[in-house]
Amino acid sequence: MTATSKKSRDQAESVFSKAQTQSMSLNRIISEQDAVSQAREAKTARLRELRLEKEADDMAAAAALAAAPKRVGKR
């Protein structure tokens, strides 16, 4: 009976070890994906900010150009 219980225990430990390894691997993958996602979101926010700033500058330049007095050429 001792051999049977040792065999059962070994099998249970093997299954537990495998499940624990899979769980740790899954947690590592999830944390890596989270890090990549956060980096992507930060980069997207930075690029959006730069784009909006450039668009505002372009609109201000266009408004200044439209408001500037037009030169009348001599004929």
C-alpha cells in the first residue's frame, strides 16, 4: 500500500508541478502583453499630442496668412 500511495503522490506532484509551471508561464506572457500594450498606448498618446499641436500650428499659420494684407502688384 505504501508503494501505491507513493506512486499516487508522485503523480499528483507531477500534475501540480506542471500546472504551476503553466500558470507561471501564462502570468509571464500576460504581464509581457500588458507592458507592450501600455507602451503602445503611451506612444499613441504622445503621437496624438504631437499631431494635434502641429495641426494647431498649421491652422494658426493659415489664419495669419489669410489675415495678412494682400499685396497689390504694380501693373
